[in-house]
Amino acid sequence: MIRDDATFRPWGSLSAVFSNAPRDNWSCIGAISTEERSTALFEKFCEDYQFERTMFFKLVPSHSWHVNQATELTNRNCDKIIDLGLEEEDILPHNLDAPFGDYSVGIDRFLEELEFDNLIVDITAMPKRLFFYIIKKILLPETRISNIVVTYTEPRDYGVGALAENPRAWAALPSFLGPRRVPAENKIVIGIGYEPLGLPELVSTGEFEGSQISLLFPFPSQPDRVAKNWKFARDLFPNIDTDVVSISRVDGTNVPEIFDAIGRVGDYGDIQLMLAPFGPKPVSLAMALYASKYSNGDLSTSVFYTQPTVYNPNYSLGVKEIDGVPVINSYCIRMNGVNNY
Amino acid sequence: MKISKNPFVDLYVTEHVSAEKFVRIFSPILVEDSQTHMLFQPGNVILTGLQGSGKTALLNLLKPEVFVAYFKSDVEWPLPSHCAKFISAGINLARSSAIDFGQRQVKQGDYDQEKIIALYFADFINYWIVDDLLNTIDIFRTEDEASAYLGLRIESDLLDMFAAELSKNKCWLGGLESVNSYSALKEKIAARIASYRDFLNFNSELPTDIQVSKTSPGEPISIVAELLRNHHIIPEELPIFIKIDQFENLMGLEKEEDGSFSGLFRSTIMKFIGTRDERVSYRIGARPYSYYPDFSMYGTDTSVEEKRDFQRLDIGNLLSRKEARLSLFPKFCNDIFARRLNEAGIKLNTEKRSATSQVFGKRASPSDKAKDYVKNNFQAIFKLPTDWPNESKIFLIDLAERDPLSAKLGEAWIMQRIAKKQPRFSFAEIAERPWDQANRTWWKKERIQQALLQISARRQQRMKWYGADDVIALSGRNVLVFLTINQFIWSEYLRTGKTLDQIGTESMPNSIQDMGIQEASAFWFRKIKADPNGGDDRHRFINVLGSFLRTKLREDSRMSYPGANGFSLSEKDLGENLFVTGFLDRCEAYGVLETVKHTPKSKSRGQSRKWYLFSILSPYFQIPNPHTKEPFYANVDDVQHWLAEAKVISTSDNTFPQTKRKRTLKNIDQKDLFDERK
């Protein structure tokens, strides 16, 4: 049931969301990585529909001891998606570690030239610095897109060992620098995930000194994932001072709920927030939506992260399926020209 | 009053605290060395130091807010009078977003992208620093006494005249057109910075008026300084210092695909200091590794030169011991320690005894540490060969009950003698304990730490660190490490339910100190992963290296190689393998390894460098931290083997040989007890 004061923000499986969506004029931005799931949306969507225009970033692995394996897996997924019908010239290869300007040029050009009404952004394999930027761009009022759906394919499982490594320095994601002078009243919201990527050391060396901190804890979840999340939280704050740190449990796939949880912390733009997206992709999507909405003036939301430069070639394994259907969570973020967030 | 807050809870205090608190906790020890005075006198200075060396604290002394806070407080300005009058402004390259220039692409006609972006970078820095200089003026505007002390005349009509004349200056290339008042000047500059931030934030392109009015590096800053003097707002002789901090972050913008660095942005900064302009003096805060060989200046064929264009102040050098000069570091630590405790309400009388030794006590003697590790099972510290004469074994076991350290050294002494196949020696000779005699002082001294390691390993005990000397030695001349160790020790102490007011009447228990030190060491090891430019790679590498060195020291029963808590590579090897050299340099840069040049015993190796774990990592790997004796003489194959084991490089890389020769310590030229050269 939708509350009277709440915006209708549909989300659910790909088939459920598209049962009420227009059938034609869809374009797509995505990314191809080592992960099998990075091609799932394209494969599933093209069973029933057709993309008018597409752009997929091929994420070329950085140098590491497993670069050969990572390159082979990425190439295999590229070949697969081409076999499924993606035009080869719609694939833009960029090194994972490339300056962001290399990516933004492609994104800006794609959006400028977009002539079709509807857009899917598949964030399944996209690094955060990419999809945060895309979300902000496409939600701008001047963007001529009627309907925007963000998709995220769940994996069957995650790999073992470190999933991501060699983080960059703590820095703002492109387009989310925040105000030049941070106001005295500010809060930090941290999405709890699996890989702390140097965040605990930042906390312990006083980077967040003097700020109220909210942790977004994905729950319920599978027991092994909950255990990993708790380890992350304990690494951050071995002895939580409840006067400074609060924990909010959020459904890790329910973007509208997470968006509102962040909104309550930041008083929907009245308190300056710094967001740290270390949690699952849907939690990060909610952060991207919030930061994009409240992005102007002295209280603009900043997003800081320690972007990894190396990913485990087996970051995730397979595609999660229910009754033989891949689980592709789909979120309507704009309907009929109106932003839902 | 019961005090239960950890006095060391905030590690980076000098970056976050108010100017008033900074004045109370700043340690003047560093500025006792007259070399540091160059920072407060005209002339360009490049200030270098690793993270946590105290660089930021020194640069903070230049801040106008801190200057005013000293002026208002009863704390004396920590420098002599000739270093007490100046104003300053500056930019932190990381926090200002200047480093984001490396992320954006710029298309402007046929110009080369790199050249254009460097020009914008310089223009941004010019405007940011001028904005900060005007902020400094504004701070003194409301501080009449401090302002009068400096001879400032900050009056509205003067400022308006200054602004009007400044805006007309050609250096701006029309960028400040239509400005006719001080407030309009500030607005115009703020608007330009805001445009740049929008650009760096990927929110917009640069407006046309910026595209056609890019200023030259440093020129507008000098013009502002000149006009402030011409309008008598600041006196002619008052120095203006311009800080540019976090220089090392520019390297991240310059990385080429082949792993080299273009030097583009650093050469732009060099242009600021290379103009030999006496109107302002620059202070560049940099980590040592961010130096580049030729110091070339952007857009020119010339380079800046040390001594002529700038002086270099190395904090690491200041804190080191040099032949006739004692290290300042222990004094520095003690002063910071006393100030932190004082701030927390614990007053110690430090006239006769240093603060750290009052709280942490003396370092335990090696002999006492050995007894602590052994407990009651004396025989277990040995691995005595079955073919040894019984009387020798009985003698050593009996000795171990009274002096286990001596007994363990005796075991090694006998083993060395047997290995050398020297003439049989008698029990009577052993009974005289030659290893403890005066003519073997160095032999013994060099092996004490290895003996302690082996005793603790045999008894399955953890090596322990406690006492003021251990705390300071493990800090490795890095004040951030010193504060980290203290943070963990005091956390452990408070966890026992005690309050800080009990300190002073009793010293910190050794077990608490040791627990805190072990925790701090584990923290520092974890922290390696958090650093950029390959933190996880370095973390895995150090894990492999630390374990390798410990095993070497533990299994060397004869104690023939007591210096194997470090390794050496020849400069020739380093020159031929740039990947290994670059990786080891980054390990040093990020405080993972320490390195020094040395001359090896074997002349054929030529000049070499040796590396040790950063001191604070010693407890984590259970390796002694003193650097004595010859290191393990490695070659590039060894290092590549460690790199492959740590998954920094793939075993299929061409650089890694598929068949690696067996490496032993036997072929290393080491002198020992029986060496005639002794």
C-alpha cells in the first residue's frame, strides 16, 4: 500500500516492472567485467524487447598478478554479449584505473545524442564512480528521457578471499565534491558492505572526528553475508560509542526504503551529509539518488569513497535464479518525465 | 577528579583542533633546531617528511589563526623574535580539489591537452592562494593588537584602492575586469574558484572568460603582495609566506600507462618557486619520494636548483642521530607526551625524569626478558644435538636456570665452534663462558636479540616490548606511530577499569604496555592496505617478507646471521630491475620499510642498500627491531620470489625466472666468533 504522502516508486523483478512499462524505444548503458552476471540484463531483456541504442563500457583490468585471468574472463563476456546481438562498436574499452575524464566523455556524448524516450542503466558491473555520475546526469531536468529504469542482477554467490584491492586515496566521487566549506552541523552515512578498503584506518585516524555517523546495515540477508557485514562494522568501530554512531537496518534491495532512511538522517537536504558507499549496489544506488537530488548550494551532499583499482576475477559467481529466471532487480527512477526520487 | 578519556584518542590532532588548543599542545622541540627557522624567514623552502613526521604541525605555525591565538594566549611564541613577524596564505592540493585536474579532459582548439590542463591548474592555484591571502587580511582586520604588532593597516578605503588598482593589472588578463572595491574583488575571486570546482566536479565546462584569462604561475600572487605593500596595508619588510601542501599527491595525476610519472604538475609547482621573485616566499610541503630528479619547470628548459632557488628542510634528518649530534626524537616524544597528559589533567614533574620513563618505566634488561620467556622449563629453550658431551649439556641446562640468555648464547657459541671444525675444545673452556667475556662483547651484543627471539619461540611465548625506550624505539622517528602506540596502550589501561589520575602514583603495568604495543603493531600492519598506489600489494609483500625474516632468525641455531632482520640489494641489481626498485621505493614511501645505503663486506657487490621493516611492524612479525650486524644479502631473484609469493607479480611474468636457485645463507661472507678479522 502506498502512503498518501509517499511517492510511488515502483521496483521489483525485471518482468514485473516491464509488465507496465512501454515496450519500445529503450536504450541501455551498462558495463562488461569479469562477472558472468554483467551480461544477464542484456540477455534477458533481448528475449522480449530490443534496444534502440546501447553503450557498454568494457572494464579493462589493471595490472595485477591475476590480470591474465581477469582479461580472459572480460573478453569472454564481451564475446558473449556480441553473440547476443550487441554491436561491437557500442563497446567502449577503458582501463579500470583510467582518469574519469575518459569515461565521462563517452557518457556525455551518449546522453547528448540520445533520441529515444526510455533508458535502462544496468549498474550490475559498474564501478561506483561510473554509475554515481550517470545517475546524476540522467536525473537532471534537462535530460530528455521519459522513463529511466536502473537494473541490478544478483549473483548466485560471491567469490572467496578479497573481492577488491588496492584502493585509491579517500576522495570524492566525480560530481559529488560537496560544499567548499563543510557546515558545522554535518553527518556521515556509511553503507556497510564486505570490503572496508581502508575505511577503518580513516576512522581511527580521526578523519570523521566530530561528526555524527549513521551505518546502513543490510538486513535481513544470508547468514554468511550478515557475518561479513558485522565484521566490517566491528572493524570500523570496535567499541561503538552510541552517542556518535547509530545503526539503521535496511533491506539491502529496497531502494525506496534506503532512500528514506538516508533522508531521515539528512532531514531531506536540511543537514549536510557525506555519504560513503561501501555497501551493496542497491544501497549505493539509493545514495546516488539522494546525493543527486540534494546536490546544490552550501548543504550539497558529498560522496566519498576509496575506489579499488583491482577486482577479484571471481568477484561473483554465476547469476542468482528463482524458478529458472535470473534475479534482476529493477528500479523505476523516472516515470513519464518525473523523477521518483 | 576521575579521568577516563584516552589522552591519545585523536591521532591527527594538529589537523583538526582549534588554534587555541593547538597553541597548548604544539611541541616546540622541533623548532629548537635552528634549521627549522628557515621556514619563518624569507626564501623558498621545500619541507619534506613522511606521514606523521610533524610536517603539518610545523606548517600550521604559519597559519594566521594560530599566530593570533599565540598572540592572545599566555603561551610564548616558540621561535626567536626574528622569526615572529610574517603573514601567510596557502593551498592544500588534496583538500582544495586541485588534484582533480588529473581526472578531466579539456578540449581547446589544437592545443595539447596536457599543456592546457597544466595552465588551468596553475590558474586555479593562483586564485585559491590570492583568496586565502585576502582571508588572512580579513582575520587580522578584527585583531587590532596582533595587527598593530605586525604593522598592518587594514582600512576599508585602503583595501578598496588596492582592489581597484589590482583589478587593472595586466597579470589577470582581464579576469578581474569591473572590480572596483575590495568586496567585489573577493566576490569575483570566489566566483572563479566556484567555476573551477564545478568544472572539477564534472558539473560544467569552464566558462569562456576563464578560457581566455589563464594567469601565469605565481604572477598574480606576487602582484597582490606588491600592491598590499604599495598601499601600506602591510609594511614593506613583512615577509609573506605561501604554503603549498601535499605536493606528493600530484604524482597520482602524472602516472603514465607504463607506470612512469610525467612530472607535469610538479613542474608547474616548480615554476612558482623558480621565478626568483622576492615579493613572496613559498613553503612546499612534500613527502621525500615526491622529489623528481631534474626539478624542471613547466614550459621552460630550465630547472630550479637547491640552495639557489630554494632550501630543503628534511624533518626525518632533523630527528635522526648524526655522529656528534643526539636525535631530537626522544625529546620530541617526551614533550608531546607530557603535553597530551597535561591536556588530559595529568600533571607530571619532568624536571628530573622524563614523562615517558615516569609512566612506562625502564626497558627490561635482555636477561630479565629471557627469564620472563622461559618461566620454569629451562631445558626447553635448547635444541641440543644428541652427540654433544653430556657434561656440556648439563652445564648449559644448569646455567639456563640462573641465566637463560647466557645459556642460549653458549649453545650458539658451541655450535659455531663445532661447525668451524676447529680443534676440539674442552669442557673447562666452556665452563668459563667465553661468550660472556669482555673480548666477546660485540659478538654477544649482536646476538642478544636473536637469542631472545629463539628463546621465546622455543617456549612458544610472544616476544614482549615495554618501557619508555621500547616505546620510543618502535616509533621509528615518526610521531604518528608514537601517538598510535600510546593510543592503544592507554585504551588497554582504561579497559582494566583504572582511571588516568592513578598514573603518576604508579607506572603503567608492563603487560598493559605490551598488549597496547602488540595491538598498535597489528593496526599498523592492517593500515598498510589502506594506503593508495598498491596498499594491498604492499600488505601481502610485507607479510611474506616478515615471515621469511623471522624464520631465518629463528632457525639459525648457530646465530651466524643475527642481522637477518633486514635484507640488502646491490645498487647494480636495483639499477637493472626498475620494477623491483620502484616497488621497494613505494614501500619506503608509505612507511612499510626503512632503507639506508651501506657498503657490503663483499666488494664485488658494490654499493648497496639495505631494508628493514618499519620499526612498529617488528612486534607483529615477532622480529627484533634493532638494526645490528650484516643484513641478509639478497639478490633480485629473491625479491621477485617474495613478490610472486605475495601475488604482487604473477609467476608467469617474464620478469620472474621459472627455476629459482636454492638460496641459503651459507654463501654469505659473514664474520663470526672465530673470524680472525674480529
